[in-house]
Amino acid sequence: MSDHQTCAVKKSRGRPKLFDREQALDKALELFWAHGYEATSLADLVLATGAKAPTLYAEFENKEGLFRAALERYSEKFAAQRREALTCPQRSVAEGIEDYFRSTAACFTDGKKTAGCFFICTSSALSADAIDVAEMLRARHHAQESTLLEFLRQRQQQGELTADCDVQAIARYLSCVLAGMSVRAREGASRSELDGVIDTMMRLWPALVG
């Protein structure tokens, strides 16, 4: 091998790996989801993402910044996917709600990632000192309820629900059912068990909107 070739090989071997932001976020998301915000250390994140601490700081500023980006990543990958179940105009209001909950049950129990909802799972493990992170999660959780409320209001305006139907109360109730499903999934409930919860909820649907 010539001196030129040897030099080229050394340069190639010494070239740093390019930072893959989305891949790093996926790894961080998995870690935060499984262990919570406070139980996940920077050392854990460095090990999981394969990036050095200065690289993570340069990209996300600090652990809280990385967690905020992981929240966005979750919304892109999973929350938005479930919201699509509400957008089919050919489905009735009851069918849209059922589709949304079935899709959520599948997401919570697919076995490829930590069970349950990222927002709910991580918020339940926070201490009283994590005020900013708790507020982030609270806002996201309320956004889920707002998505359901917006859907119900739209269908109410279209005449599918009566004018005196309390869609705010229904959205709040549905949000509580979602939270319960997340907890049960985290405890090991199967897809069929969550589907059973949804079956019961849909039997109650006429009373909820009546």
C-alpha cells in the first residue's frame, strides 16, 4: 500500500459518524417511555443514542430539551396516527370514536415498544420538583382531550349530536377512559382486554350522548 493510500485509510477510519437526529430521538423516546424523565440519566441517553454528550447538548441544549423533542417525536409517530381515525367523514360520530379507541388500544399493546401512552406513563413517575416537565406533559394530555372535543363539536354542528349534548363532559370522560387504558396496558393488559373496555364504552355510548 502506498503512503497516499495509507493516509486515506487513516482519515477514513478517523472520520466521525454523522449524527442522526431522528434515530437519536427514537432511542431517547424509548428510554424516557420505559423509565420516565427523572430516572433516565444523561449517561443512559448517551449510551442509548450512541452520541457523545457534547453532541446531544449542541442539538437539544439539555436533558429537558431532549425530552421536549421526544414529546414531539411521539406526537409525530403515534398520536397523529391515532387522530387520523377521527377524520373519515363517511364514519358516524360513534364509529369515529370507536375507530380512535381501537387504534389507541392497538398502539398501547403492539409489543414493539413500551406499553401505554407516553404522556401518561411519564407523567405518573414525576416528582413534585419537575414542574416544567409536568407542565409539558399536562399540556399534551389536554391536547388529546381537545382533539376529541373538537371532533365532537364538529359532528354536533353537523347535526349528529343534539344541541344540548354536553360534548365537553363527554370529551373529559373519554380522556379518562384513555388514561385508564394506558395504565392497564402498562400493567400488562392485552389488546383483547382493552377491546373489552371499548366494547363496554360503546354500549354506554347512546346514554352518553342522549
